[in-house]
Amino acid sequence: MKDGTIIQDISYQPYLGNGYIDSIYYCSDAVGLKTGTTSNAGCCLIAAFQRNEKTYLSAVVGCSSGADRYELTLKMLSEFASYSQ
């Protein structure tokens, strides 16, 4: 280390920008997810859920809003989980 170098402790709170954490879309069954938005793909969401001792994966692409991707994913999870019991 060179003389005069200043070292600083840096702490930060990560931004958790997904709707399944601390929001109206909270889902305790969610075990992992990734959101993304591009002009070509629209609002997208890849998510994994564990329910009834099974793991479900979903992929939603082409949504017009962030809210749409969460609502559609939860609807699919609800319908598929009840169907597969």
C-alpha cells in the first residue's frame, strides 16, 4: 500500500427489486427468481417455488408491466399447483 492511501469501510443495503419480497406480491413459497425488462422481450420473470414438497419453475416473458409479470406468475403457480395435487 502506498503512503497516503485512504481505506474506507463501505456498507450498503442491496436493492431487492422484485415483487415477491415485501410487497403485495409477496409469496413465501418463492425460493429464487430473476426479473428483467428489454424493449424486445418486455417485462420478464423466471421464478422457482416450492409447494407441497414439489419445486415449480415458471418463465413469463412479453408482459407489458412489472405488475403483470408477477400477477401472471402467481396465477400460473396457483392453478398448476392445485391441478397437480
